[in-house]
Amino acid sequence: MNIGLEKYRYYFETLRENPLFKDISNESLAALLKISTSLYWEKKTCILDTDNTFHKFYIIIFGKVKVYNFDPQNNRELTLNILTDSDIFNVCTLINGDSSILFYEALDFTEVLWLPIDLMRQWMADNPAIYKPFLSYVVKKTEKLEVAVSDLCLKNTSTRLANLLVQHLNIATNKIEVINGLSHDELAALIGTTRAVLNRHLQEFKEDGILKIKRKNIEIIDLPLLIQKMQTASTETAYFKN
């Protein structure tokens, strides 16, 4: 990495604070930075071509990246995850060598470190302590995806919306994090519905006194009622609801 000393220290300390690299020695972390390249993405940058998705592995320094799939026949998009500081992506390609069927888009101004896939594999082989935290990370993301798929199949959109808001609520600050400020199109894609359906449920939540919305910012004003909405069982599947 051909950067100034101050920037190098910044990346080094950022990776040192990342739970994925907590057991990695300073020397190995320095070796990782040596094969890394910093990159900035403006908001709305799409990472679609195979050079980016097949040959490169990414570590997010700061920002927000949407992981999604798209059905061109129905012009529908489903957001699978939103990644932020200290997250990584292109893990499946790193592990199994297959190209990804997923797409990525920067939702905010984002800074990443990228590494050539083959060099990252070699670095991991030289630093086996990385495998355990990597496995833990993948398991957590998989469990989160399993919950999302279950919700999508078994719960109606009102319940899915309530669940989404509760999942991203910081109880200590009473603020919604990560998804706050996203457009209604982006929120709809997170729960597998359309903007029109999402807007209808947001309006219902406002009328019930559950939340307030101002300039895309959502504020929860009745958490117990929101949790009640989240826990409400529904026999109506997402297929019939939408």
C-alpha cells in the first residue's frame, strides 16, 4: 500500500479494532495492508462487473453498502443485507472461488480496502488464526439471513416492517441505526415489498402513534406497541399479501 504514514496508521488502527483481526499479530496486519488498496465510492456507486465481484475482496472502513439481488423480469429488488463499518464482502467468492450472483451498491460515501482474492487466500493460509473469527462472522450473517427469509415467507408486511425497525433500534439512544435515512424504496426492498405497500404501513404506524417520520428519519415514540406489532402472528403469507 503506497500511502502516507498517517493514513497507514489510520488503516492499521481501524483494522486492529475490527473483531475479525483481533487475534492477528501486528506483523501479519502490516502484511495485509501491504497487499491492500484503498478505494472510495460515491453514494449510488454500483459494484456490478466481474472484475470487482470475482477478483477482489473488500473490507469496509466506513460507509454503507447494500447487498441485493434483482429480478429484471418483474423489476423487483430484494435487499439481503446492509453492510457498514468493519464489515467485509465477497466472502463466498473468497472461500469457494465461484462468481457471486449478488450486486452491491454504496448507499453513502464509502471507503474500503480491497485485496486481490488470490493474495487474500494466501494471507489467510499464512495466518490461520483468521479462520475462527471469519467463520463466526459468516455464521452470524447466515443466521440473520435465515430470519429474514423466514419472515419473508411466513409474516405479512406490517409484521416485517415492525421487525425491521426493532432490529435496528438502539435501545440506549432510542435511535434507529443503519437504515435510518434510507429512501422508502430502499426500506421496501429490505422487507421484500413495494414502496406503495411500505408507505401504507408507515402511515398506519403513524396513525397508531407508534412513530414519527421527518425527512426520511424515523423516530419510535411507542416501542411497546411496535413490539406488539412485531410479535403479532399472521396466517397470511407474503405471497398472498403482496
